[in-house]
Amino acid sequence: METQERKIDLYEVAEIKLGYSAKVKSSQRPRVASSRQVHEVFAKVWDQERIGFAEDFKVMLLSRANRVLGIVTISSGGTAGTVVDVKLVFAAAIKANASSVILAHNHPSGNLMPSEQDKRLTQRIKEAGRILDVPVLDHLILAEEGFYSFADYGELEGSSSFFSFHELSVSENPWKLFVGIHYCKIAIDSRFLYIGISTNEHFMIL
């Protein structure tokens, strides 16, 4: 019995095209430069009736100038958690031609501290972003009464960050006191010297 080879019908082969069409001009998109600004943008789009009820995971897509291209919901879960598919995070980022991303999810319990599971997931997504050259700049945990920033607390070591240091010109008064900030950042450029000393109660810029 002869076997007949089936000819390939080219019309049955799917053609994939990549493109992104934005309806908002670049100059009209909000630009974020700190975790507080990121929180403000997320808070405006988050369903406030769900933030204390069920957990959602969202991703902010950023241009190279840190302007917000959009926010996409990756998953929605229950009161104790939600399942995040890392592939979907970067499928959205690549589709929008994003240069970087910021992660966010809420804790319905109101507890702002990240769990070990939160930390492991963040590291997985950060590593995938490193390979794809789409860095994770921060991961925010939102609750009804505040937010937690992984970047602010040094939980994203090794990744690039857009967050500005507390700027103090060397010609200005070299002592400024900030109460309730518990992290330290050091950087030097041609104009500014940033040195932070952290204690349990104070953060002092030298």
C-alpha cells in the first residue's frame, strides 16, 4: 500500500507579526522616578474594592525614559495568594517594546512585609528579565494603608534601578536628617556626593 505524502498548504501556516500601537503620545505618559510615584500610578488603576479582599499581580511597563507605557494584570487570585506565570510578564513587556518593568501585588491582609515566596518569585522574574534585557526595577507590595518597595530596602541587588538618590550638593549644608528611613545608598558623580548612614531610628546624609 503506497503512502502518499501530504503537500504542505502554505495557507495553513500561521504568520506572526509583532507590533505595538500606542494611542497616547509619549509626552502625555506619566514619568516615574521614585517608588512613591510608582505607588501613586498603581493606586490610581488598582480596584480599591479588591485591594483588601483578593490578591492581584500587575506589571508596569516602562519606556527607556521611564514613562509608563501601560499596566497589565498578570493574574488574580484569592485571599492568600495568586499564581504568576513568568512568561506572561515578559510576553506583555516584549509586545509593548518595554525597556524595563516594575512588579506589584497586593496583600489583602494589610501586612506589607514580603513573604519568602514573594522574594523567590521576584528573583525568578528578575533573572528572566536579565536574560531578556528587560530589567526589573522594583517590586511593590500594596495594602490599604501603604506600600513596600523591594528596591528601597535593597531586595533587588544586582539589578539596575532608576530611583534617584537623596541629592545633596557638596556646596550645601552637609547635614540633613530623615526619620524612619532604614536603608543606605552610596553613589558619586561629577556634581553630587551621596553617602547614607542608617540606624534604627535615623538616616543621615553626609
